[in-house]
Amino acid sequence: MFALRCSLSRRPFCYRLLGVCGAIVMSIVPAGRCVVAAGFAASEQVLPTTTRGWVSLADPAGFRASFRETSYGELLNDPALEPFVASIEKQIREGGRNRLGKLGLTLEDLEKIPGGEIALALVEPAPGSAATLVLVDTTDHAQETEALVEQIIERLIARGATQLPADDAAPDVVVFALPLDEEDPQPIRRAVAIAHLPQALVVGDHAGVVAETVASLENGREDCLASVPSFQAIREQCSANVSEDADPLRWFIDPLRYAVAARETYPPRRERSGPDYIDILANQGFDAIQAIGGFVHFDDGIYELRHHTLVYAPPLEGRDPESTDRFDRAARMLRFPNAEVIDPPHWVPRDASSWVAVQWDMQNAFASADTLVDEMVGEKGVFDDVIASLKEDPDGPQIDVEQDLIQALGEGVIVITHANVPVDVDSERLLFAIEAANPDRVAATIAKSMATDPDMKQVEFDGHVIWELIDRSTEIPKLEIETPGLTPPRVDRDRDDRDRRGSRRRERLREREERLLPHSAVTVAEGYLMIASHRDFLEHVLTAAKDGDGLGTTDDYQRVTDEMHRIMPESMACRSFGRVEETIRTAYETIREGEMPKSKSLVGQAINLILDDGNDQTVREQKIDGSSLPDFEELRKYFGTVGSGMRVVDNGWFITGFSLPRNPADPEVANIPEEQVER
């Protein structure tokens, strides 16, 4: 995360910064709590209002001590996992050299110097520019810090860096100009600025930002991060749920401003093709999300982990927070009404790995999507053309999407996952379900649409009509030859052109869908439009609906629900439940077998996104050596359940959640023998 070069489009700031903080505190801070003796003002009072990303651990030792009290801490100390943990620590340290190297730092360096707060930040000193900053309280570690500074200077000089003349206005800051990097996509000269004070170390890649930080260390500054309204709102909302004796990790990001500054200052080495989603989101009104941030802490009573997050997105000036026009353009689709009760329907299988339900104004989302789709495709009118072609193309389904489908849907959206055993890269099953306000009309529309699609086949299951996508990924492509003069003329050339454009666009959308869900199956049942990643899972869901013994009847779900209602008794717009062991098992087994880059699970795809090497045409090499991992059954005892809820508030969306330890009394509903798995 300390890397001078980073790309938010591939690796979000909060994920990378949280990961580095976690790696530091879990591997380098000595166990046991300590009283923090602040060597400088709190970092949020030191950093400027132009701080676009920030992570802070005020008491790293206390944070780790809390972690060690949880099942996750016990897991890392399990002898069966020791070889893998040692391997990961080595990989983290070697990776840290690459990330921190351009600042002259390594993770090993940070083992020796923290005496208090560790803060990492990205500051925007000028519009469209970014500066990375590392701020460490070195109280009681003066000698170790002095030795480290000498090592940093030696490393920079060895790389050809040149020390610049001292600036009388900032005598404590030493600046080294780095030689041009031939592989750098921006041929600009970069620098490393270092300031070692009696109780602090400040390192960054912008001398001015480091100098301003040093000048503000003792007393802070008026125009500080803590004075930013979005920061204040996040702190007020989230801190109210954190006990005074907790040792939280705090974080904050101004997402689009961070993305723009990072993109311009630290461009990726490989230029990626396709639309610029950062500009698109800003153009489409998503800059209404001004900030996201919150608190994370461990060992909070019965909770092993608690997190509190506020997505700060107040309505535009003069707008009603409950209105569909709370935001402008495509951002209007961000409307999630609170509901008094959100529970899994009876058809959600009791052996589901996870369940997420959200209330979403689907009709408003559809009405707001046109400009977003057009800009993503890069052609105005694309959305309307596709919708029109679906209605008017004589070779298409001839359906009115808005009238026949969207207006017949409700506001409830559900996502459930399940993992088949034995586990492989294609074990995870996924199902999306959208509430149908008029199930008969939705079913008729789906049937009309699917019947004209040569890639869909109709099958019957227990009285239900299922439409299954034919997997043609292994078929030999057909050669089609057009013979001049044999194509019948069209009377309406404009309409013909529009129909063909619409057909081509639908084909491109279908290609993307097939890559994501190559075995998808669709039906309308139990008052929902259901879209599953695999037909076998859809049939499993339909069987569960008939049995009526669903997820909501299980003890572990009820335990999470009771706690969720206790910490968020108000109405909610979103709820989730997950069994950690089943959620991560597919990823665990694929890492163990060296197959993670090929994983199709949600966790696997998230890991692959974060570790993406930027080459869209090849499968990346696995970067984690899982050969020393023990059998998963040896570790199941450490994994419990998780739950979260989201409530719409006047200034955005408040999210809170927790992790519960495994309850020995819970039945093993998720561990189904292989012979009972439906295929």
C-alpha cells in the first residue's frame, strides 16, 4: 500500500491500506496491551483537509492484543497452520519490499520503531496530484528510528538518488531526488522526503506535504482532516457504537477524488483498455458519495469482530432525502428503502453458505440507467436502442421491458450462495432472486423472451418451467456465408439498422453473461424471478421451497438475527448472514490445490481482482503457496457466523456488522456429505 504506484481501478485503496495495516500489526507489534503515549497530535488533526485516503491505528499493540483473544487469533497460532503462516509472512515481507521500496522502507523496518499511532494517508496537494505519506509515532524508539533513517538513506543512494540542498523553511526534512524510472509510464522525477523527529518518523514522496506534516505535528492545524464535514459525520455515526476501551482501526476515503489523484500521479505500468469508470461515475452523479469510512475492532464482548461504516452521501441541496431525485442522473438508482422486516423466505435452503437481502427501488433504477449505459458503451442512445429492439425487432422477443417486466417487479432482491462438495474451482453456486409483484406477468414475459432465444432450452422440474442456458463454450464455431443478391430487401432501412445494432448489442451483453454464468438457469417461482448460476442449485432451491424447512429455521441464523436486531433495532434496507467456513471453503481448497486463479467463487474472484496482474488475456499465476495448508476439517472449529445490516439515514447509509464465534451446540447443517449433494 505504501507503493508510489497504485491503481484504484484494480485495487481499491481501502482494501490495500487495510491489508497493509493488518499485516503490520499482526506480524510486527509485540503482544500485550500498552498505554499509548502520543508523540504528536492525532493524525486526523495533523493531516490537511485535502487528505483523500487515511487509515490509522492509534494503539497497534492493543489492536493486536484484541485480535489474539478471538478465534481468528487462535487460528493463526494453531500448529497445523504454522508452516503456511510462516510462508505467508515471508511472502508479505518480500512483497512489502516491492511496495515500500520506492520510499526506502521495508516491512522489517517497521518492526523496530512503532511506539504509538501508525497512520497511512494519501493527500492531494494540488488538483489531480497525489502524495503518499507514512506517519509513525516512535515514542521510546529513538535509537531504532535513527538507525532506520540511516538505512533508508543508504538504500536511496544505492539506487542513484541524489540528496537535494536543505530548505531553510523545513530544516528537519531531508529530500532525495530519485533517478528516472525507464519503466515509469510518466517520465517525471520523483522524490522521497524523510523527517526524523524525537518522537515521530514521517516519510513521503512529496517534500511539501512532509514539511507541512512536520510543522503540524505538535499542535495540529485548523484546516485538518478532522474538520471536514464528511469525516465528522463518519466519526459521529460510527464512534457511538464503539466502547471506550476498544482499540479500533479507523479509516476514511473520499473515493472519486482519491481515484482521480491516484490515477494521474501513479498510473499503472500497463495501460488498460475500455472505458474510464472513474470519469463515468463522476459524470453520472456518483460523486454524491462524498466519503466512506468507519471503525473496525476485535473482541467486543460476545462479538469477535465489529465494524461500523458510514457511506456519507447527503442529498443534494434542497432535495428530500426520501425522494427519487435525491441525486442527479444515474446516481438516482441508489435508492434503497428501509423495511420493517427483512428475513429469508421459506425457500432459501437451510444449508446456504450466505444470504443477502436488499430493498431496492427497481423501477427508479431502470428509469435512471439510460445515461450510465450509454456512457459505458460510449454511444448516446444505446440503452433506448436496445430496449426498442427488444420490443420491435421481428427476430427478437418483442417485449416491452418496462411495461412487461420492470413494472411487474417488487423491491426485494436476494442473493444466496452454496458450495458443492467435493470442492473445485466450479463448486460455488449462486442465485439472484428479485421479488415479483405480479408473478404471472413476469413468468409470461420471461417465457416469451426465452422462447425466441436459441441458446436457451426449456426443462420441467417438479411442476416448474426452467429455462437453462446451453453451454456452447466447447462447440466448434459455425461458418456463415452471406450470398450477395439473396438477402430480401428491407423497406425501412433506418429501422433495419437499428434492429441490427440492437441485436449486436444484445449479443455482446450475452457474451459477457455467458462468461459470468455459463450454466445459468431461470424460473419464476414462490413469488420471485430466480436466476441461478447452475440448474442443479435452482432445483435444490425449489426442493427446499416445498420442504419449508429453510435457513430461517436454523439455530445459527436465529442467533445472528437476535444480535442483529439488538444492535440495529430500527428498520433496515439490507441484511446479510453468512457461515464463514462455507463462505471461504471453496477459496481455501483452491488455494491449497494451487487453482485459485481459476476460481469462479465470489471470494475467489475478489481475490483474483485484487491480485490481478493487469493482463486480461491470461490466467494469473497463483501468488500464495497453499501446499502446506492442513486439511480444512482441522480448522473448521475456528469459523463461526457473520451478520450485517444497513440502514438508510438522512446523510447516507449506515452499515454495521459482527462476527460470532462458533457455537458448539449448533448442528452441522452446512457440512453435507458428498453422497447427499444434488447434482
